[in-house]
Amino acid sequence: MDKDNEKTKKMDHMKALAAYSKAMKDFRKKEYQGASEKLKAFLKEFDSEKELIDRAKMYINICEGRRKKQTKALKSLDDYYQYAVYNLNMGYYEEALELLDKAQEKNPREGKVFYLKANVFCLMGTYEECLENLKKALKIDKFFGILAHNEPDFEPLWEDKKFKLITRMA
């Protein structure tokens, strides 16, 4: 009977690990709603998994924090720009681009907005859009060319002929 009990515990542990892994897969994909729901279900179903319970609670808190919407009302170009920088740093590229579009509505000729858009597009691997926005930034202020040559995010383009041609204008 001890073997059966041990076998059952092992099977339960394997099920718990599988459930936890599914939640963490959502978390890595930045699907925080799904991850949070799966982790909460994990806590209800596998309350005997002491070593995973604390981790699950911690990840639920992270998910909830990342799902919360921006509470501060964004009004100025700088509000949108700074929040776009935050989203870029968090890896939320689409959200950053949406915020930069709104910043551009405030001032369509703001070089730093074009430059940050170029940065986001480069990180996304969308190099044509990156170069287009970099070119627009440089038309406004040649200093962005110097920044681009020293920005590690642009490293994939440092040897690109178009990149060199555009930044040579600086």
C-alpha cells in the first residue's frame, strides 16, 4: 500500500508540474490574463505543492501588476513619449508604437518620436520601417545619427548599406 500511495503522490506531483508549466508558458508569452487564471487554478487544485505555491503566488502578483492599465491620464507629447519608453523597456513593442503615434499627433515634427519609433522597429526586426523613421529623425536633427551609431539596439543595422547612407547624413 505504501507503493501505491507513493505512486499516487508522484502522479499528483507530475500533474502539478504540468499545470504550473502551462501557466509559465503563458507568462513567457506575456499572456498575463491566461497565466494568472492558470496559476489561480493551480493554487486551488494543488495546495499540497508547497515548493510551487509561493512561486505561483509571486507570479500571480506579477501578472496582475502587468495587466493593470495606465492610471495616469496621458495628455502631453512627453507623457506619451515617456510611457512609450517604459513599454519599449518592458518589451511591449506594439503598445510603444501606439503611444508614439499618439505623441506624434501632439507634434508631428518631433525628432525624438521618430528616433524612438526607429528603435522599436529595429527591435521588432522591421528594418525598413526602422530606417524610414530614422531618416525622418535625422532630417529634424542630425544628432540622432550619432546616437544611432552608438545605440546597441541598432547593432543589427550597423553594417547595413542603407543605415550607413542614412546616418552619414548626420
